[in-house]
Amino acid sequence: MWLTIIIPTYHDDVKLQYLVTQFAAWPLVGVAVLIVDGQKRQRPEWLPDDYGYLYCSQPNRGRQLRLGASQAQTDKLLFLHSDSFFPQGSPLTYLRQTSVEVGFFTLQFDRTTHFFKRLARQSNWRARTRKLIFGDQAFFVTRSAYERSGGFPDQPLMEDFAFSRRLAHQHYQFHQIPLIIQTSARQYQMAGPYRTLFKMQCIQLLYMMGCPPTWLRRLYYRKEQRS
């Protein structure tokens, strides 16, 4: 085994099943797939038997990612959100051959408006130049880079921001992998794209000012909890 794909999920079976369908066309020889669920339930019957399945004690994405990495037995790790997929096909050949220690994929949204095209360009630029990867771009790291950095923190929000900072502090280069990863724009559409973007920028600022991630998570999901 050379790669483990770690997928945190929480009440997102439709997107996860779509991702599993895509994986069925990939050459998964030497690749482990590990689902880390934040929803307390039995293992889904539709999940392939050779996929690993773990239940996390709570819907805490940082903890879910950390748990998955602790169970992985491979030298390379790919952390992938359940609502993201690869429209151009499998990235496995590239990932197996590359010597990159820290990488992210070229982000694209499933909506093609000017707003989302610009947001994707800005996200890719930010990851390259500011060394700040968000989870919808997918983290690809070697085991040594993961362990040396300390991995994902056990926190329910901004875990990707914190992990990026940890990697940057270890002076790793952040490489943009020339393969498109497409992610859902649903979180922007629920409350409006500009309003959601502004809220996210505020949350980043508050996090850097020292606000606890548990409080920020309540702020982030406040609208969804009211509905």
C-alpha cells in the first residue's frame, strides 16, 4: 500500500456515494480508502467491503482527519472532502510518481459564474503564494510531512487553516498539482455568495485574533441551525 485516501463525512451520503462511484473506475491497487464519519450509525451497506470505516465521537472535522491519519499505514496521504471529485479522472498515477511532499489540486467550483471562477483563481493563488490550503482543494502530503508538522489539530473549524500554518512553519513548499478538483458551491448558495464570502473572511480574522474554533463553528453554522 502506498496511498491512503481519507474522507471525513457528516450527513452527506449523496455526495459520498457519487465519490465512491468515481473511485470504482480508478486503479486502486495499493490504495486504501478510509471513511471517517461524524454521524453515529452502522456502517452504510452501500460502502464497498474493502473500504475502511471509522466513527468519530462527534462531528469534528479536525478530529476526524486526525483519526483517519492515525490509522493510515502508507507513506502518502490524500485528505479529500466528500463533496469534491476529480472531473478529469484519477490523479493516482501523478500522485504515485511525484516527489512533492505537500500539494493541493487546482480548484474549480461546480458553478461557472464569474464569481465562482474568480473565487477559484484566488483560492489557487492563495495556496501557492500564501501557503494556505483549504480542505476543498484537498491536501496531499507525505507521511513524514504530516508527522513533522503535527498534523491536523483536534478542532471543529479552521483545521485546514491551522494545518497549513503548521506545514508552512516547517518550511515546506506548497505545490499546485495540475489536475482539477471540483467542489460544491452549495455553502455559498444557501445565504448568497458575497454574504458567505464575507462571513468566511470574518471568521478567518477572528480565528487569527484568538477566538476559539468551537465558538467560530457556532457562528459559521448559525443560519443552518435556525432553519
